[in-house]
Amino acid sequence: MKAEYFLVLLIAFAVPFIKSFSRELNFYKYPLRLLPTLAPPFAVFIIWDVFAVFRGHWSFNEKYITGLKIISLPVEEILFFLVIPFCALFTWEVVKYFMRKN
């Protein structure tokens, strides 16, 4: 399946994104907090990935990606460094919310 990596990211992103608009969590009220949190690791890992692919340290199986590339990386790989940290931050906020309730 050509879009498997993309579909996995979409599934991982869907629930945290939808639930991030919960009024109880207030996660949606501070979208600008995401930028300084996501940008540094995003930049570091994209540079690392580009370098690693260029050097031949790793590659991506064309069987599982859409084929769309940005700076020699599959679009799914670039999205990975936004989606997974977003999910981690959301999870952290949910844990903090429930710790405050106890």
C-alpha cells in the first residue's frame, strides 16, 4: 500500500487533534505555544534525516510511502516530526489535567 506511512500518521493524529478542542483541557487556546515547542526538534531531526539519507545511512521503502518528497525526504517523514511531538504534547497535557483532578 503506497500510503501506509501516511495513514499511520493520520490515525495517530486524529484523536489527539479532535480531543485537543476539549474545553476542559484548554489545549486549543494556546496554539502559539506549539511553535517554540515543535520547531527546534523539527529542525534538528529534519537536518539529521536529510544528512542520513544523503550519506546512505537509511532510506525509505517506496512500497509504503506516497512518493511525494520535500528536500529528498518523503512528506510522511516530515509530517512524522510534527505529528508525533504534537501527540506527545497532547498526552502530556492530558496527564497533567488528570493529575490536577486527583
